[in-house]
Amino acid sequence: MTSLKLFGRNLSPYTRRVAIAMTLLDIPHERDYLSVTTDPARGLQINPVGRVPALQLSPDETLIESAAILDYLMELAGPKSLIPARGKARRDCQRLMAIASGVLDKAVGAVYEVRRRPAEKVHEPWRQHLLNQANGGLKALEAAAAQIGPAHPWLLGEEFSLADITLAVTISFLRVMQPDLLADGAYPHLEKLTNACEAMAAFKAHPVETP
């Protein structure tokens, strides 16, 4: 197989979840820690919309968007896939991943509202709307994580999945970029699950970055 190359920094939770999944599945790959903020021209060369992650399969083929990249990787993994093959477990995994990804989208929007605009142009009602949406998703994820216990150590039960990875990279990103969403111990079960994930070797191999 031609060596795969993953573009993007670990500050991007979308990139980080791909890197962690590839490591867990023992899929060999190179890393190119491209920042599309500091090098937007190169970002557009890699991805027509200038975003990361991007996964180069060959000089002639590059996948973009983490969901599409993970779909390819799960196909590559076959029976080792981190998404259940069928049935309710598969739907539950996809649903939890969608909620966590939605929280990320809203939190990133709230961060950009402050960091990418002059202070006098920040639209605070819109930022609060995004944070309210993120909190809605966090409450749903907290309810799911509250079911975790000795006989049910992960979101889907005994099996670790992409839902756990997506949730953990989301919480770790919020700890760095939007800590107010996690203030006052609002989501203890999410914090506990994230700590368990971050203790894993695959997470330590791709540590979360600060800006």
C-alpha cells in the first residue's frame, strides 16, 4: 500500500480523531502538521476548500472531511472497524458521533466569533446561541456517558468505538478553547470518559495542542 499522509494539526479535533483512529487500527501513515490558518495557500492546494483534515491516498487522490476519511478507514479496517457493522449499535454509534461533531461545530463557531472578529464586531447574541446549542449536545452526551459502569465501560457497552474517540477529542478541545462550557463540573461523566480515553497510548501519541 502507498503510504498514507494525514494533513492537519492536533489542535483540530477533526484531524486528531482521524489520527487516533489510524493509530488504534495500526494503519501506517505519515503526518504533515499543516496549519491552514498560517499557510492558507498550501491548504487550498491540498483541499479545494482549504480545510483539514485531508488524507492523501496517492499523488492523485486525496480524501477530505473527517467523516469521509473515517468511512474509508473503517472500510480498510474490515472486521476491526471502530463502527459496528449493523443494527442498533451502528445507529447509536453514528448518532453519538453526530452529536459530538455538532458540539464541535458550534463551539468552533463560538471561538471564531471572538477570535476572528474585531471586538466591536462580535455579535454576542449569536455567540450565546451557538453556546446554547453546544450545551444541548453536551447534555445529551452526558446522559449517554452516565450509563457507563464496570460492565459497560464505553458508550456502546463493552466495545470501544469512534463514538468514544469523537466525544473525547471534543471535550479535550473544549478544555483548551472553550473551557466555560465545562465550568463548575457540569458534565462529570464526560470528563471521566475523556480522562479514560486520554490515558490510552493512541491518544497520547497525538496529544491535543494549544493555539
